[in-house]
Amino acid sequence: MAKFFTTRGLSHNLEEVIKNADLWIMLVTPYLQFSQTIYERLQHAKKRGVSITFIYGKASLNPKEFKLLQEL
């Protein structure tokens, strides 16, 4: 089921979606920047077999973030 978030409570809600995903996660955002905690949650989701897709577009990723996403 799709969930849409505003800035209020974003981190908490995003963590909950990632923790509870069982098949796939698709994150659509104009800017992609995430915390270490979110990255760790995404790693755990991947280990559970969750497919992860990012759609972003208003800025290019810095090399460190790009490398982290490639590892997912």
C-alpha cells in the first residue's frame, strides 16, 4: 500500500515502512539524502529479501551516497 509523507515525522515513518516491508520498497523523492540509521534499516531490509527502488531527480548524488546505494 502506498504511503505519502510530509516533513513532519518523516524519519520515524520512513523507518517504520522500511522495517515492516516484506516484498519491496519504492522511495520517490526530489532529493535523496539519508541518515546512517535509514541506510542501516535499508541494509536489513535487503538481507530480508526486500527489493529496493529509489526514484529521485533534483540533485546528483555525492560519490559516497552513490557507493552506498550501489551496495544495496
